[in-house]
Amino acid sequence: MRQTLIKALRQHAIGHIEKHKANVEVYLRNPAGIGEHNDIIEAMEEELNQMAHYEDQLEVLDKYFAD
């Protein structure tokens, strides 16, 4: 059960990282096409902050809960 929960937490974090990474790619490839964001840099920074949040979770899992 322990390994199943750790695996689920890792996959959850990885999925969120990939989602926010995809959003950054959209901004980089077509910034004019994002109408609801008038400050594209700020929007990209928020995506990067979210990626860092989940990257931190992965590091904590590896540091404290790896077998």
C-alpha cells in the first residue's frame, strides 16, 4: 500500500508539471493567441511557479520516502 500511495503522489505531481509545461509551450509558440492574459510574462511566471511547486514535492518524496 505504501508504494502505491507514493507512486500515486509522484504521478500526480508529474502530471501537473506536464500540464504547466504545456501551457508555457503554448505561450512561447503563440503568445498573441492567448486573449485572456494581457501580461504573458506574468502568466508564464505563474506556470513556472506551479511547476516548481510540484518539482519540490517530487524532491521531498525522493528525499524522505524513497526505499
